[in-house]
Amino acid sequence: MLLILNRIVDTEKKKKYDLIFSEIFNDLKCNSEIIYPEDEISDSKFSRFSHLLITGSELFASQENKDDGKIFRVIRHFLDNNKSILGICYGHQMLAKTILGNTGCRKAAKPEFGWKKVQLASNSLFEGIKNPVFYESHYEEVCSLTDDFRIIAYNNDCPIQAFQYKDHPVWGVQFHPEVNYETGESAFRQRLLEKHELKNYFRNELEKPQQIEQNFKIFRNFVKD
């Protein structure tokens, strides 16, 4: 059974992503439950879950935020019990930070924003995915990984687009495989209206919307482990 830790702060956006992830895993016939940092956090509560997914967030992982301690406790429970973990964007950064401490993530030299090509290494998480383009929206990045990590994806603007921890079913991805074409285009329009400086960083390397459809295989590959 999958536990989804939704770290999004904005109420409406949080509900939207609850629905996005629920639909993804319902289609995969994978039972899931969504929790938030303000919920009760205890090891006994998580004993029935085999998989953990940590979502993205508006927060900066390199900074101290309210409820960080709870996030670390949830991640540490799954690590210590050899359970499967997938961190997305902020979740990817917080996973690295849980393992490495404050050296695990930092502010990126420049934001990455747009539909971006990513180079993938051979890995079970990426089975069935070729020459992908992903939704990217982040100001921070994972860094200073030790030999316990294997970098499994990269591009020119972000050298650690994804990692696997040891040989465990523990992955972080900087990009957003949950975002489909329509959701991504809408989000880009809204963000560009709100933050005009993002126009300097926006890149569209997408040739056709159908390229996005294969990205959802990441979730199938994750829950089958």
C-alpha cells in the first residue's frame, strides 16, 4: 500500500494534486492514502504501508521550514525499514537532505522552468521511457551526493535530475512525471503571469504533447517494486 505525503502549502493546489495522484494510482489499481504534515506522525501509523511518495512543494528544501522534523521522521521510517520511496522535486531534495543533512541540497545557479529534455541512465524506474521531456519548475537542486548514491538522470541545467540510493528501491526525481500536457501548459501560463522574471528561464523542448504520456510509466515502475 502506498502512502502519499502531500507537502503542497496552497489549499487549492494541494487539492488539485491530491486528485492528480489519486487518479494515477487508481488507474494502476494501487491502494493509496494521502496525508499532510499537520497530520499525526507516528511509526505505528505507517507500519501497513510498503511505499512512500513525497510530493513537490512551494517551500525551499535548503531552508528550515515548519514541520521539517515530521518530514524527516516519515522518510527515516521508510528508509530504516527498507521500504520503497519516491521523492518528486521538493520531495527529491528532502530525501537527499534526510540522508546527508544540510549538504544534500542548495539553491540552483538558475531556476529550471519549462518542458525540458532529460538524459536517463538504465534503471528499473525508467523502464519503457525513451528520450523523455518532463515538466520542470524548481529553484533548488540536489548536490554533493556520496558514493551511496547513483545519478540516473541529468541535463545541461541540472546535473542531478534523478538518483537511486544504494541498490535500494529509493529514488528521487527533480522533474514532475505526474504533470500531463494540459496541466503543465496551464501552470506555465499562470506562473509566467505571476513571476515575469521566469520568462528569462522558460524553455520548451517539447516537440509534441504525446511525448508526455510515457512519463507516467515511472509510477507503474515504482509501485511494482
